Amino acid sequence: MSERVERAFLSTLQAVERQLPSPVSKRIDLLRELEADLEALSSGLESQGVPLEEARQRAVEALVPDPGVLRELARLHRPAYVRFTQGLERERLRILERSALGLTTAATVLAGAVGLSQADLLRDPSPFLVPVLALGAVLVGLVLMKGFQLWVKADHRQPDVGVRAILLLSGTILMTAFLGLFLDLFQLTRRLEAAPQLSSELVTRWIVQDAGLLSVALTLALLGGLSWFVLNHWQTLIWSRHRELLELPRAPANKPTP
Amino acid sequence: MAETNFDVQGFARDINQLLVLTTLREEAKHGYQIAVDIETESNGLFCFRHGTLYPILHRLEQGGFIRGSWSKGEGRRKKVYALTPAGRRHLNGETGRVQEIVSRLMELLPSLAEAST
């Protein structure tokens, strides 16, 4: 179909989009469906001899939902989570969500800690493992929060907030681990100077400590990086579909246009 | 009849849904074609305006009575809806219910008319 017809309904689609508080993927589907129907109906009317402008106007009147219908559509396409929790007060729901997030994060961290305590490499941990694990707990919490916000709650109002922090935290974990590695090495050299007869024992201990530290840091950073990639890729994909559909300008710094 | 309280608004919504299901009996159609066919077949008695068709279609789709799929014909992709087996069963069951309601209404109307004269 021609570009001419598509552009004719662009402002209508943009106006509808502004009044439709559904998740972005649902909005895109609905607007695509509406656009195709508008175009088909106006073409059909044109082929019956109706003048172009009148055909478009009649198509808009017949197919473009009024605010009441848009509200009904938005209600129909609420995410299951929103439907399930609609009876709860907003403040109470916020507290429940945060508590659930805290508990899930704590359970994940606990499971990780149990796993680590059973690993031989962590029997004699580096002191730098504590900040690495603390940062890892924050990372896990942030990933869970972002995933919950975008995919369970389908709240796309601030999609990019927190996503870059995941990457930053992953990098910080790695940097902390490497810093710990070098400081442990520095301490090792001082101990070796003081007690060269213990060199074998000290070097072995350093290797075990810092191998554990690096293993944990690399695992956490890898998980963080992977989570960032998935979140970022999903957002880029969905917002580029949104921009393409509504012919919106590309926002600076890859920021989606809400 | 099973219902003790008749829901007029619900009945109107059911009628709209039945109209959509009926027009999809023979073949799959896209949104505006469904609206046009209903209007034509009812001689203009039933017509959808201001996008009222979409909530009906999407509700039926969520209920599993119709299935929407994107098809590419003559250049642009369109969302086409087809009746599912569940939709066909629903249509048969609901048609009987509507017939019963209408026949009871028709029985009632003359007696009401007589009472008023």
C-alpha cells in the first residue's frame, strides 16, 4: 500500500497512542491493526467513488476509538499482574511489592551463599569477597526489580532507568575483585619478605583465596552483563518498533520516547 | 430460563459478540470487513462506530472464541480474525439463548400492549 495513505493516518495514530495507557507491545499491536483497517476502509470507500478526504474522514469516524472505548481497550489489555492486584490500595501494593522483591533477593543471595560456602575455593575467603558479594546482592535485586517492572507489571513509563546501573554494577564488581587481587598480592609480597620460609604455604593460600574471589566476581559480572544485554536488547527492539510505527524522531542517547 | 435477573447491558454486549461470531462463520475477516459485513447484512440496523468493534474483537480473542493472526495481502499486513471451534460452540449455544429471550420478550410485549390500552 502506498506511503501516502500511511502518512494520512499518522497523526490520528499518534493521538490515539497518547490516550492509550497499555503496555507498549499491546499499543503497537493495536495501532498497527487500526492503521491497516483505516487504510483498507478508506481505500474501499475510495474505490466506491467517495472522495479521498471524505473516505479518510469516514474511516476515522468508523474505526478510531473514542476515549471511552480506549479506556475499555486499556482495561482489557491490562497485564495479568495488574488485574490480580487491582483491589489493593496503591500504598499497600507498593509495600507488598518491595517486601516480595526484598525476600526474593534475600532468598537468591542466601542460595548463592550456601552454594559458595560448600565450594572448596571459598573455604578461606579473601576479605574483598565481602564487598563483591554485597555488590552482587544489589545487582541481583536490581535485575529482579527491572525484570518485574518491565515484564510482570508491564510498567514502561521509565524503561531505561536502572538498566545502565546493572552494567555499572557488573563493572564495579569486576574492578573490586581485581583491586582485591592486587592488594592481596601486595600483602603476600610483604609477608614473604617477613617470612620467606613460609613461601609455599602463603602462595598457595593466596592462589586459593583470589581464585575464589575472581570466580565469584566473574560469575556475578557475567550474569549482570547478560541481564543488561537482554534488557537493553528488548528495549531497543520494542522502542524502535514504536518509533518506526509512529515515525517518531530517534531520541538522543538511544533514549525511548515515552 | 436459568437467569433470574436479566442483565440488559450484558445482553447488548452478547448480541454484539454474536454478530461478530456470526459474520466469521464462513471465513476469516479483518476488523473493518467484519464491521462492514454486519452493517450490510443487517441493512444498517447494527453498525459499529468510533472503534467500538475493537474491544469486542479483543475480548472474544482473549476468550478463545476467535483467533487473530497477521496476514499479508496486497502489500500491507492486516490482522485477520477466524472463528475457533470454541467460538463455533459458543455461537450455537448463545444463538439458542438469544432466541429464547427474544421469544419470551415477544410473548410479553402483546400482553403489555393490551394492558396499556
